Amino acid sequence: MKKRKCFKKTMAGISAIAMGTTALFPTVPVTAAEFSDEALEVAEPELNYDTVVGNDYVLYTVNCGTSDSSVIPNPESERMGLLQSKVDQEYGEDTETGMYWGCNPATEYSQAVGHADDATDIGNSFIYMSDSVQFDKYKSSLGYSFQVPEEPIEGLEANTYEVTVAFKHYWDNRTMNILLEDQTVATDVAVNYGAWVSKTFTVEVTDGELNVDIKAPRRTDSKQDPLLNYIKVRAVEEEQKEIPSYSSFTGVAGETMYDTNGNPIQAHGGQIQKLTVGGEAKYYWIGEDKTNDYRPVGGIHVYSSSDLYNWDDEGIVLQTMEDPEQFETDPYFQELYGDLSQEEKEAIFVDLDKNNAVMERPKMLYNEKNDNYVIWFHADGRTPDSDADYGKAKAGVAVSDSPTGPFKLLGSSKLHHAGDNYGYDGEENKGSVRDMNVFKDDDGTAYIMYSSEGNETMYVAKLNEDYTGLSAEPGEAVEGVDFTRNFAKSSREAPAMFKYKDKYYMITSGCTGWSPNQAKYAVADSPLGPWIDMGDPCTDEGSQTTYDTQSTCVFPVDAENGKYIYMGDRWNAGDLSESRYVWLPVEFQPDNKIALRRYENWTLEDLEGKGSFEVITELPTVASSVADIEQQLPKEITISYGTGEELTPVSWSVEAYDESKMGTVTVTGNLTEKGNSFRHQMYIVRPDTKYFFDCGTEESQYFDTVKEQLGENLLNHVSDQKYSQGEKAGYTGTTETEAPDNFDIGLHAGGNELENGWWAASGKNIEYTFALNPGTYTVSTGFQEWWNATRDMKITVKCGETVLTEKDFTLRGSDKDVQINQNFEMTETGMVTVTVSKRGSSDPVLSWIGITGEETEKPSEDENRTSLDLAVQMAEKLEAEQKENHCYTEESWAEVQKTLDKAREVLKNEKASQEEIDKAFLDLITACNLLENGVQKVGLKAAIDGAKAILDNEEALSQYTQESVEAVKAALAEAEKIFAEESANQETVNAAAGKLMDAVTRLLVQKEDSRLDILIQKAEELLEKKDQYTAPSVEKLEAALQEAKDTAANSQATEEEQKQAYNNLAQAMAGLVRKAEKSELKNALDKAKEILENADSYVEDTIANLQEAVNAAQTVYDKEDASTSEVGEAVKNLVNEILKARLLGDVDFNGVVDSADSARILKAAAEYEALTEEEKKAADVNRDGASDSSDASEILKYAAEKIGKF
């Protein structure tokens, strides 16, 4: 045996671990003196590579709390470690191996108690925390310490060990943190009743002793204290890391990127920029360190590179903290924050607490004025007041003199908010900040963009000159000057802003958690907008998920020449440390468009030619058919990259369109000598188009083009209209705007003829009616699926009760441009109705509808009713004016009314001759021409209505003198009399109106109240509704009011006394506390109680804390004087618990138990896909501990309503 010196820290008060009143380890406790700082000569076992490998690398195996430490549990899988002679002991020297190891000694805050049922099974022995300790979430822990070999062993990784800890119990569920070497490596590890939970880590030990600790900082009582069953410590094979030397980017392949030390790069949600530091220009990459998955938070990591391919690790530049004591004990934090007050340190710790904070999307700015660097990040996570991971929603700011740190956190705060929309944040959390980014313009002005209002709206705000705060304080800032709201209620996040050729671009993602979704980008002339939505930048397969990425930044390599790179995160929700990065070239196109295409294994050379060029040649925009397109397009075009013009050959590619296509088509111009291409849109305008309606629009660029091309041959004159007798074509249903509570069709607004359209209300159809003459026609209908649904629809074309044609089809979730054509024939003039109805569960939609074809019989010239129809419409407008305002003399109007009624009869008479139609037209026009203006009474009518409104307001009327009120009443009576007199001339009418207006304006206030009198009146008005306010605040106001009245009644009161009474009353009025509105809380309580009443329908551990939340919320609800903040907090906490509830059988967590859930289970059983632990619990409907085909069968029975519950 080799001798070695082992230095251990002095440990006072070491004692045996107690189980009840019996020592867990019956040996005599080691005294403090035996662990002084003196060097002890101990024997260290002789180890070599072969002996370690022969023992499966196991150095220690601990069966915590075992009743017999000589028994190796589960010998078929476990073995005694090489550095121990028993499987458990209190900390001290192993009597056979000489190594120091064991359960840490008891302290004021920690003491282990053993629980042993069976020494042969590691699942039946464990230690737990004694009830006698004083719990401290930072200091209370169960732990073991292990002396490890001092000398490296050839073939094994020096100072590196694999540590496995495991838990199992049959007590209350609990969550625990695992610490190795005093650093948290796993947080919130859930250990539930009867479950075996095992976690394995690799750790480096530099001081000769491995420390393992288990804490439960979120426990609320002793039933959630930490416990520990098992520890295994193994040596690790020496790793021969391959240090890659990159010369390309993997692109959409998304392979793991390694730094120059051979470690995976941890810089997620990050940003890349080129900086010159100390005269050396390099790229710096800042991002989130996800080494430990979601938590513990690893801090903000920085890497640097000279070529963008290979990256040097610059370390964690903004470190997180284990414990507030580090402000006093850790030199790193002492140096940065030693000048702060205790209160300031507490606030800083909330943002740096690695076990509770959330630190996401860090971005860095260089400030030329101060020659320093500023980091902004999304600062979120749990706080002392809330357990919500994303409830804090603030922006954090840190500064440093170097891009490689250390950065000092200045704090975190809410930012701007405007308007009355708060999303799910609520008014109390206005100014929330989640996904964010920063941008510095060429003039040095910096901006921050952030998702707010519950992620519904994207804000862009100016920063101050130091880049450490906003340019104007929230509440004082001016919207449109200091900040703007963008993409309101569109729920966009992950913003990435960049600038090219004086245009600003912003790429954003949707809000789907860690799952990828379709990107959008917008363009503006200023960072503050306004921003124009340009659609999806991705062009190839996988665009629906942005090639499985989420935007994080776009950075220039050579901005002048249009060389930019998009960087996106490919999140791995199951293990965020395994998330990848996808880099792609940004391609700039004409009309301020960009494109992201699928690239793999690409290089910086591929950025050549990606800048935008301008097509100088004016290209045609209209063709009469698909076949006509190429006939219209040139063989050569003139282009410009901005510095000159050149003529270059072009070939054209036309997508596969049906020959009967209507609407917009896209052609691609290929610059054969440049290797570039561009897209050009053209409109197909069929010459035989009779009608075209762009559904739901008031303006339509495509319709305008059709009208311009066809003139009077197009029978409708506006882009969409409702059918009427005057307008012989249009939609027939009631719109949502017309009757919000009972409508047939609602509008989907968009940017073109496919994105616009109608959607049918539940169980309703979409119908259009057209007047057609005999002929052969085609009705074409256009569709786009806006909501990713599958719709089985039917299109029926009828004339009267006769079905002319009918067609079934299915619109699928990915369909963006579907045209359905149906041919029919009209043998006589009539009305054709086109009905779009559903055949399945999803209601129909319609983007546009058009009719093309040729008439076989032209309408006879002697039956042209257009002129008469227009004349009637004109006269009907005059009729409405006369009815409202009596604009014309009775004699002249009587003649118009007679000819108008006659004209209506002629229009209704389908057999009326052209001669009768023309006569009715001329008579009506002549009568309208001879109208004589009557006495105008519009002003008198307005005066009468206004005076009546004043007299009807009794409360306001009480402030005026009775004499002046009576004068108004008299003038009103006279005015109404004159208004009713048909013989009154204009002079009489004007005089009556003037007299009435004078009387109203001369209303006199009864007396000139003092400031105090006026305030007393207002206080009395408030107290009329005192039941709206809490009793204490009402009592204060009543007392102040009485004091004010006494002062006002005291003619001897001094000016100072009146002023004091005024101030006291005003303060009491301002101090009124409104009782909380509890309907939202009542709604949440009802929902929670419904869940609890049906608890057997939910996964048990997802509703474990719901009853407690209900009890707390009920207490607030029953409290008569509960404040708004109390109610709001109760609602938030209760809703958080409700949202955790998971239905048994709802495997895909969409709120419905159906066949799709059964299919997920069967796929998992067949190993086609894997279920998460949470999904497995939901799948286990028969509660046998497994998710298999028997569960799938039960779910199918439930979905078919053959069983009512599981």
C-alpha cells in the first residue's frame, strides 16, 4: 500500500447519523480533532488501469441508510468500489482502504436519518432529513464526500469521474436539486411515489475530494425534504478528443458545432458580430449556455473566431449564482457587486439565481461613447413572489469593459407599454419583455425589440446614449417617437433585425414553445417602422418550420456586397444542451424581398452574388392565359447591382398551372450568365371573364387589373358586393359586420386574392348569385387554407331548383392556391346560384369566384334597363333626404314621388317594353330636375335634439338656475311648433333656431362654488357608490368629507384652513381602494372544482397541488374587502395549477381524448416513435404502470363513447 497525505478541513461537531434514537452507524464517532488541518498519513489503495477496468470502473457504491453496510445490494448489477470496504458509513477513514468518505456530518441545518427495509435492494434503503433541523433552502442538504486518487492513472481521465445518484421512496412526491462539487447540475428532479429516478453526470474534481449534495430548496414542509438512496462513483476512460478544423457550415444538416477545445458550443439564442478589440478584428458569438439543459442556468457564454468556421471558447462572461452568500465569499462576485447595498444584492440575485432564473436570448452592443460593452437579455424565471418560469418577463442589462467579460449585471426592468391590450400578462404586468434582440444603426442609435402584451405584440424602442436603458422612461415616452408597437396581436417572437441598402429587415417566428414554426419577415424604412409584412423568407421544403429552426440573428459578413448569414436555433426540447445551430446564406431579391434556401456543407464563397440586383427592364404584368406568358416575356433584360447597368440573357420558368388558371402566377427569371434568378408575378386575365369577385374586399389590385383590361365586358363594377335587385350579382348571406350575433359569413383579411376571403359560420354556407344570359360558362372558385385544417367541401351550381353541376373536393392544410372549375350551360336568361358547403366537420371557405364563358344570345337592345335602374337609385337617395330633412317643396316632391313609384313598377315588370322603360326614365329625370328647394330645417332640428338631450340629463341640469332652465324649455316649445309648421318660411325657422341656441348657451350656474365646495360635491358623488370601495378607505373619506363641510360652513375659516381641508379631502378621495372584481376568480374556481370533481379523469400528479390552490383562492374570494392585487395573484396562481392538469388519455395534450391519442400509443408500442414521461403518464389509462395497446384500446372505446370514463 502506498502512503499519501490527506488534508481535510476541520469539521466541528461530527456525529453519527441517527435513525430514531439509534445510531445508523454504530461505530464510535470520529472527533473533530481527528480532522484537523494537520496532514494525516493514510494508506491509498494501489490502483492501475487494469484493476479499475476489471471492477467496471467503480470506485464507490453507496447504499444510503442500509441496515447492513457489509451487504452489496443487487449483486447481479452492483459491486463494491475499489476505494471502500462497505457500502455506507459516516464520513471518516475507511478502516480497510484508508480512504476518507461517507455521509456528511450533522449540522444545525442538516442531519441524515436512515430508513432501511431491505439491505439487499438499493431501492429499499435511503436517508432523509431529520425533523429536528432548522431548514434553510441554501444550507440544508444531504450529502456524501469521497476522497479520490491523488495521482492520475494512465488510460483514465485525470480528475474526472462519472457520478450516478438515484432515488426511490413510498412517501409524498417531492422535487430535489443535485449538486456536485458545490455546483448544481440538476434542478427540480421530480421523485414521485414508488418511482426509481436515476441521474448520471460527469464531473471534474480538482481538490482531491468529490462532494455530492442533495437539496430541496422549493420544499414547503418536511414532507418534501430531500432524500437519497444510492450513489455510484466511477472512473472515466481517457478521452481522445478530436479537435475539428472546419472549412464549411453544415447548414440545414444542423450537425453539432465544436469549439477549438473539442467541446460542443453552448451559445444558444445568440448573436454574432465583428468587433475590433485591442487592434484585432474578430467575430464574437454570445449566447445562452445550456450545458445543464433548462436549469441550472449556465450563464452567458462567449466565443471568438477569426474566420467564422472555428471558434475559441472565451468562457462564461455573465456568471450565475448558487447562493446569496457568494456576494461575500466568492471573490468573483465580491469584485463585481461589493459596492451594492443588501437590498440591491437581493434584487441582483433574483436575476442570477441559477436554480430559479431564466436567462435567454442575450445580445451585445459596443458603445463607442463609453468604450464599453452592454449585454441585454430576457430576464425571467421564478421570484420570491412567484413560481412561474415566465411570469417576471423583464429585460436584464449588464456592462463590461471587454466583450469577454466579466460583465456586471445592472438589474432588470419592464419596458414600454401603450394601449389597453395586455395579453395574458394582465395590466399589472404591463411592459413585459420576453423574446428580444438589439440593433445598432449606422448613426450609433441603438434599439431593443421585444415581444410583449403576452407575446401578442412586437415592440421596438430606442435606447439611451449609454445603451443601458430606454431613451425615455416608461410612462413618459411618446409612441411613434420613442417606441412603436408592431404586428399587434400577431404573436410573433424571436426577432432578428438587420439593415441592407437603407432598408431594415426583421425576421420573426410564431409562438410554439420549443417547437419550430413558419418564419415571417417584414421590411421598413426605419427601425421604428411602420413594418410591411413580406411573408415567409424560406423557399424550399421545410419552410413551414423554417427548416426546423427558430430565428436568433442575422449578421453581415460583407454588408456592402450583400453577404449576410441567418443563424437559427434548432431546439431539442428533450435536452436543450443538445440543441443545434443552423446557418444559411441570406439571398436578397428585387422589391426588398429575401430568401432563405436549403443549404448543406456550404462555405463563405457561397455568399457571392446573394446581394440584390434591380431589374431595369419593365416586364409585362398581364397575360391572357398561361400559354400567353412566355410570349410576353423578353429574352434579355437590363439589370443593375447599384453601380451600373448591364444587359444579360434570361430564360423563364413557368410553374405548372392549369390552362384555365385565373389570378396570380409566378414566373422565374434565370440569369443564365450570372447564376442568379428572380421571381416575377403576373396576372392572368381571361378575355371571356363575365364576373370576378375578390371575396370580402373593398379594394383589390387583381380586380382593378381585370376591370382595366376588360372594361364594360366585366359585368361587376366593384371587387365584391352584396346581391340586390339593383346589383344582379354578389354574395347573398349576412356578414359578421352586419349582424355579429347571427351571421352567415365572416371576413378573413389578407394581402391578395387568395389570402382574402369569406369563412362560413358554423353550419352555414357561402353563396353567390349571378344574372346570366343563355350561353356556355365556367364557374371558377379559388381557395387557400388559412388555418391548416382539412376541409371536405361541395360546390353546387343551380338555376332555380335545377342543379347544373356539382363537385366534391378536399382542401388540405398545406393548400395555398387551389382553383376548382365547373362547366355549365344556360338555355335561357336566369339567376345562377353557386353554393359552397361542407361535407365534413370543417366549415367552408372561399377566396374568390369568377365566371367565364360566351353568350349564345345577346340581350335585345329594346330591353336595356341600365339607365332606368341608375335613375331610380339616384331618386331613392333624394327620397331618403326628403324624409329626413324636408329639403324640397311639397309640390315639387310630390311629382318626383309619383314618377319614382312608376319607375319602380316598370323595373319589376319583366315584360315592359323599351318604350315604357325609356318613358319612365325620362319622366323621372325631368321630375328630379324640376325639384324646388324648400325651407331648410336641418339646423333647427339639430338645435331641438341638442336642447332635449340637455334637459333629459337631470343630474347635470341641477347645477343651473331655474330661471335659465325655464327659458330653454320655452324656446324649445316654440322651436318644435315652428318645425311642425309647413307654412313657416326660412326667416322664421332661422329665428327659432337662434333663439333656442341662445337660451341653451345662457344657462346659468346657480352659484360660483369655491374649490372646496366643488370638491365636496365630487366626494359626495363618490360616496353614492361607496359599496364599490373597501370599508377602511370609505371611512377615511367620510371623515375627511365631514371635516371639509365643517370648514366650508365656517365663515371665519382662514384661507390656510380651507387649503388644508381641501388637501385632506383630495388625499382621501385619491386613497379610495376599489373592491376587486371577482368574476374571473369565480370562473377559475369553477373550472378548478370541476377538475377536482372529476379527478379520476386526470393524471394524478398534474393536479397534486390544485386543491391547495383552490383553498387559497376561495379564501380570497370570500374576503369582502379583497383588493385587486390579491384577487389577481389568486387568479394567476390558480390558473397556473389548472393549466398543469392533464387528461388521462390525452397523449398529444390537445385537450381532447380521441383516436389520435390511441394512434400515438400504438406507434410508441411499435417503436415508431417515443413518448415523453409526461405523455406516458397520460397514456396509462388503465393505471398498470405501462403505456401499451391495452391503453390504446380503452381510449378508442372512450372516443367511441362505449365507456364513460377510464
